[in-house]
Amino acid sequence: DEDGYLSVYEITGNKLWKSSDKYGGSETCFKHESLTQMRSIGDQYRWTFIEQRIIALPDGTLLVPRNEGIFSVGNSRSYNKHTLHALKWNGALLNEIWHTRQSPSYLTDFAYDHSSREVLLLEVVQKAELFSKGKTAITIHRIE
């Protein structure tokens, strides 16, 4: 949901389960000019953060990222560590099957290649600052 919690719904729309932990987390956003925002909170922009990708594997396992860090009031977000989780619905809750070790970087996106059973991670390992452009890394994990 918009607060970062995972929810599972029946096809009828009834909520079956909601996670107690937050997942996802993105620093990437679009800003739209909004007169409504200007009147209600004084910001001329409406900030829309892009949600993290969730991938369903053929066996029903879900790959779900989790960025952690500083989430301050308003639109200031700064994530500095991440994990990737594999979760599977058991009829009552999403059970964690495995997760990657925590990495000291911000996970911007990931992809899964079914034929090679590899997960490709795009990570920001050093953020851009006043005198540096920042650094990214691509990491590949094989799923056994």
C-alpha cells in the first residue's frame, strides 16, 4: 500500500492479510503542479513516488525488495541499506522463504531471468553529492 505494507486480497476485494513490516521504499518520484496541493498544504507540487517492483515466480514465490534508512516527514527519503525477500502465500500469510544479506546501498530496481534463475540488482552504492556524481553497481544473485 502507499505506506509500504504488503496486503493480500481475495478476488472479491476482501483483505485477507497485511504485513507488519514495511517493504519497498523508493527515492524516485515525479512532481506534478497541483493547485489543490498549494491550497491544502502550501506545496505547489504533488509528489508521486514510484513503487518498487514485485516479481512473481512461476511457483508463486514473490520477490519483494526492502529499502531501509531515513524516511523523514514530507518528501525527504534517504535509503542506505536493502534486502531482497522471497515470500510465498501459505493460505494464511506470506511466509518468508529466504532473503539476501543486508547490503549497504539503495536498491533502485531489480529484474529476474527465469531461464538462468538469476536476479539482477541495480544499486546506488554512493549517492551524488556536491562534488561527486555518485556510483552505482550491478549485482547478480543465482537462485538455487
